[in-house]
Amino acid sequence: MDDWLTQARDAIARESGIDPAQLDLDDDAVSTLLELARVAAHESGERTNAPLLCYLVGQAEGAASLDRLADAVRRSTS
């Protein structure tokens, strides 16, 4: 993660009382989230849907893996 995103991650971790390591993004997660953001923006025609979709995926990630959630989004937009 770049410096800006690391600082934002650390602020979120402090505010929520969780370990910043829980919010780390590995290269696979970054690629998946950016792909989902691209799909949301292009398929819907609304760029604002990209961050909103990523938020929804983040909210649901405790109940299912990022890969499963990404597959569900891909299926829903095909």
C-alpha cells in the first residue's frame, strides 16, 4: 500500500480499535477490488458505484471470502 492508504488504514484501525494488520491488502485483494470497481463503473455507467460496491463487499467479507463475493458480483452483472 502507498503512504496515503497506509495512513488512512491506520486511522481507521485506531478509530475502530482493531489491529492495522487486519486491514492489510495483499496484491490479490488489490487486484480483485480494483477489478470490481472497474466492473461497477463500466457495467452500471456510474463511476460512483465503484466505491459503493467495494464498501458492500467489505461489509460482507466476514461472512464470505473476497473471491466468493467477487464471483457473485461477476455473475450478477453478466
